[in-house]
Amino acid sequence: MAVSRHDTGALATGRALASQVHPVFMLPPLATSLFGGLLSGGFWPPVAALHAGAMFFAVYTAHVKDGYVDFHVRGEDDDHPLTGGGCRLALVGAGVGFAACTVGIWLLVGPGAALLTLPTWVIGYTHAPQLDTNPVGATMGYPTGIALSLLGGYYAQATTLTPRAVGLAAVFLVLLTGVKIIDDEQDYDYDRSIQKRTVAVVLGRRRARQFALGLFAVGLLGVVALAVALPGVPSSAAGAALAFGAVAVLARRADPETATMLLIRGSYLLLAVLVAAVWFRPLA
């Protein structure tokens, strides 16, 4: 069965399969999974590796399924590196990989950790064509996956959830939802032409940008509140709000492509400051 649409042979097959690994979107779920484990205070590397592996396969599933639907089913994309059969093969392989990681988590930690991991694959598999046809699913699928990645990484180490883990997961959910709203502005004209109901299409560009900025304000206030009020969240974590807030100010009036680029990097900076605060506790 041909896997690559553009060439034959093992090397072409490998390149086609690897093309669905998009580091910009792949790294945050893996990083938040590891951050969740670090936040728990008890970091067991084998469990952390299994959970991060499960997140990799969940996001890979989303990328392959999205490309398959957009090119082979809807005909929206101009090109795709995988054949239809190659997409189905990649989905099966990713599903097997995710199942293996989840079973490993079940055996090492317990059923609760495995059950908290499972929804990330469901979100990835149903992103297209089910979730991406309405404003909530199209906008919040990826942020929800990130939040679950943090919670799952935490639970896999601690076998419980605490207010600090839930609070920080909520912060990521709110902030990344705002980033996704602005990201969708880039495809406003096309999405409107095919009646794809993103937040930008439903609210219009100006109000969608205002809504996203409001979400940033809520999320950053949440970071500060957690750092001040909750034990286990270092006070230095409030610095993450300052870091992301500075980037958000720069992105406020930028065009959608530039704003998205800035905000994604701002999200990396937010996570880096949180990791440093939890790991080093500089103000302790």
C-alpha cells in the first residue's frame, strides 16, 4: 500500500509520516504533561515518559485526521503528503502507540490515571470533522487537550488532583483559547466562505479580538491569584503573568499572523517561567 503521495520507497514513506509531526503544536502538550508531573512534587521518569508519549500520539492523531479530512474528504487543502491509505495506516499506528502508553500508565499507576489520559486521544480523533464545525469545538479542542495534559501528568504522579493543578489547567485553557481565537482570524475569509463557524466568523474580527484579549486578562489574573492564594504554587509564578502579559500587549494590535506567532512564543515563555518557579522556587 502506498503511503506517500509524492514518491515511493522507505525514505519517502518515513518523510510522509514524519510530516505530520508539527513541533509548534506538538511541544506544548508534551511540555505541559511534564510540567504537571513536576508540579506534583513526585516525579517518576517512567510514568512521565509514558504520559508524554501518550500526548504525542494523541496530537499526532489530530494532525493526521485533520489533514485526511481537509484534503481527502473535504477537498479544502491543495496538497497532502499522505495517501488516504497512508493516513489510515498512520491513524492505526498512532492509536496503537497511544493504547500502549495508556495501558502502561494503567499498570504502573492505576485505572484513574489511564482514564484521565484517554480523553486527549478522543479530542484528537474527533477534532475533524466533528469538533471543528462549531465555534466551541473548533476553538477549545486544542486548549482542552493542553489542560488535560497537565492534569493527566499531575495525576499520573500524585494519583490525585489538587486545586493548584486544576487552577493552572484552567489558566492554560483560558489563555490558549484566546490564542486560538486570534489564530483563526488568519482564515476568516476562507472559513466564512465555507460557513465554518469559528469565533472570528461568528463575532466578527474586531469583537473576536476583544474577546480574546478579555480571556488573556482573566487567565493572567488567575495566575496571580493562584500564586498569592494557593499553597504549592510559588509566589514567583506570578512572574509568568508579567511575561505573557508583555507579549499580549505587543500582539494586541498586530495582524493575526504576527499576533499568533508572538502569542505562541508567549505561551512557551509562560510555561518556562512556571517551570522555573516550581523547580527552583527562587523566592522560597
